[in-house]
Amino acid sequence: MLRAHVEQEPPRPSGINPEIGPELEAVILRALEKKRDARFDTAFDFWRAVRHARGRDTKDIDELESSLKAAGREGPDTGRIAGVT
């Protein structure tokens, strides 16, 4: 099973839920990339991409990210999605 996790591609999200459109599917698959540098750099980048794929505004995300950075706050919402920064 571990070998499959490392070597096999994940199933296409639209195959599990046909209501997932191609743009959102691309975002999900990018988040699941095996190579770290192919994934989103931060949770904020991922969140923006999901919002964009769903046709929604991202201004609140930008404002939240800016205010957290200005306050010097680091955490899971400002760190790398992969975990260790």
C-alpha cells in the first residue's frame, strides 16, 4: 500500500464526484502532487486557487494573509501545506 501511495497517481476527483469541474479538479490534483515543489507553497495559495476555480472572490483571503504577516503570526494558515516549512 505504501508503494502505491508513492508511485500511483490519485484517482481523479471528478471520478468520485462528477460535479467537480475541470478547474477545481486541477487545483485538487496540484495539491496532491507527489513532488513538494509542484504543490502550492502555502495554504493561502491553495485557498485562493480553490476560490478562483469556484468563481469566488479572494479579497478576504488577501486581507487575512496580509494582517497575519503584519502581526508576525505564523501557523498552519501561513505555513506550507506540506507541513514542515
